[in-house]
Amino acid sequence: MADKKKRKASTKKKKSDKIEVVFFKSDTCAFCPRAEEVIRETLENFGSEVFELKVVNVSENPDAAEEFGIFALPTVMIGGISVTGIPEPDLLMKMVLGAKVMTKKKDGSK
Amino acid sequence: MNDLIIERVKTGIPGLDELIEGGFPRGDTILIAGKAGTGKSILATQFIYKGATEYNEPGVLVTLEEPPHLIKRNMLRFGMDLEKLEKEKKIAIVDLSPSKEVTPVTIGEYPSFDLSGLEAIILNHVKKIKATRVVLDTLSIMAYKFKSRDILREEFFKLAATITRAGCTLLLTSEIPAQEQGLGVFDIEAFLASGVIVLYNEKISDTSRSRSIEVLKLRGSKHSSRIHSMRITDEGIRVWPGEISPGV
């Protein structure tokens, strides 16, 4: 029983450690499919336990784009920063690594 | 009903309709240009407010610059309660101002994007409140937000076409930089619109300035070719059609 509890707690911690990557696209955006490809390929290098990719289709969910003030597509948001257009893998990697460092810093200061 | 007769949209600016054959042509894109402090935002917001209160035409105000709480506060000084209209779903205020806390900081921009997000956001509100008026205040801020001006120019054309195709009359505001002679930072603002209105606030002596308004172009309309006096009164903007401005 105690073991079960312990396992549950560690899973929870792992989940909160994941870096959230939000990709905004639309049905009519010609650049979005390529941008999504680049993002998925780049993130694969980190392994799925490091990040969580959320895809927001603005055509279906315009409220989400409005909430974050994002109106140029494609846009990828990691932490509090974003890139618009088809991103270069190098920049994406830097963003993910930057977000990882920030998460560690936050954890360390707790 | 003759299809060739132009239906007019009342501007809600006292005196202005008399200069333009009764109002803006319905479904057109109108540019309101002027230097800082000439009253562009007030005129555009008054167009939305009066549309909802006097002509039963719901409107969407998209703010790219000033946060909504400041717009509401400033318009209340003219007796225009935007908050109330928003609650009654007669208007929608779309906050895309840079002051939003959750907006991420953009660290990179590649010249491979479009404004389909902005289009989806605006059309969502148009549909929700059945709007027939849309204001985008101000185009100029985009020049500072994005580097790729060629893309923006093309995207503005597409955006204006989509909004007007949805049955809305679109007002765009554009700030003329202090030392420039054009109509905005993109050099295409005048082509983008079928109507152009320019606001002035010129110094006429060491101690005073004079506000005025000029209808530079309005396709399909006979309009005044003179520069008329305009004032910002306690009830908003008012134009004096019979009064020619001494200032310009």
C-alpha cells in the first residue's frame, strides 16, 4: 500500500516536470503543417518524458489564441516565450533547454 | 431594390455623414489616419458605440494597442458606457494589446506566417454577436510587432477582404509618424481602403491648435473636398460641415 502511494507521488512529480510546448495553427495556414513537422522532429530528440506538446487549432478554438494574444500563425510557445513562422530546430532546442533550466531553478528555489 | 444603389452605414459622428452622402458605403474598408492625438481611436470607438446604441448594429472593437480598461475609462468621459454594451452583448472588445500578462515574449520571427489567427479571432466575435461593424485599432502597431512588412501588407488585404465579405463595414486606424507625409507606416494603407479619412490637430498659433477632418477619398461617393472643423466635445467627436478649418 505504502509502495503504491510512493509510486503515485513520483509519477505526479514527473508529470509536473514536463515542459509544456504549445503549438498554434489554423486550417487555412499554409505554413503550419511544415512548422508542426519541424517541432515534432526536434522534440523527438528530447524524448517524450521531457515535454508535453499541445496543439491548438485556432480555427476550432479561437478563444485560446485570443487568451494568449496570438494572432500570427504558426506560433510555438514554450514557457513565456514564442516564435512565429516555421521555426529553425536550433532555436527550438534552445527554447526547450532554456525552459528546462528555468524549471530546475524554480524547483531549486522551493 | 437596385443592386447598384450603395447602402450607407451611419457613422455616428454628428456632421460627418453630411460630408459623405449619408454614411460609409456598407461593407467597405475605411481608413482613419492621423498623427498621435488627433482623435482616431475616439472616432473609431464612437462608430462602434453609436452603431450599437442608435442603429442596432452590433460591433467588434479589436484593440492592438490600448488595453480595454483604459478605452472604457476614456470613453465614459463622453457618456459612452462600453462595459454595459459589452455585458448586453451589443459590442465585443477583443484585447490583443501588448499589456496582456499571458502574452508570450516573441524571441523569433521567420518570414513564413500569416494572420489567419487574427482572422479566426475576429470572425468568432462577429458570429457570436452578429456584428456588422468592425474596428481594428491600430494597424500601425503591427509594424513594431512584426519585422516582415511584405507579409503583413499581403495579409492586411486578405484580412480586410474576409471581414467585409462577412458583411461588416471595417474601420482601420493608422498613425502617421510625426515627421512623415504618408498615411501610415506601411505605405499601403490608402490602397487597402476604399475610403480614407484624415484627422488633423495643427498648431495655428503659439497658444492654440485647431482640429479638423478631411475626406481624402471615398469610392462611390461624392464627398466634400474641403477640410472641415472638428471638435472633441463632452459627447465625443463632432464635425462642423459648414465650417472650413483655418488650421491646415
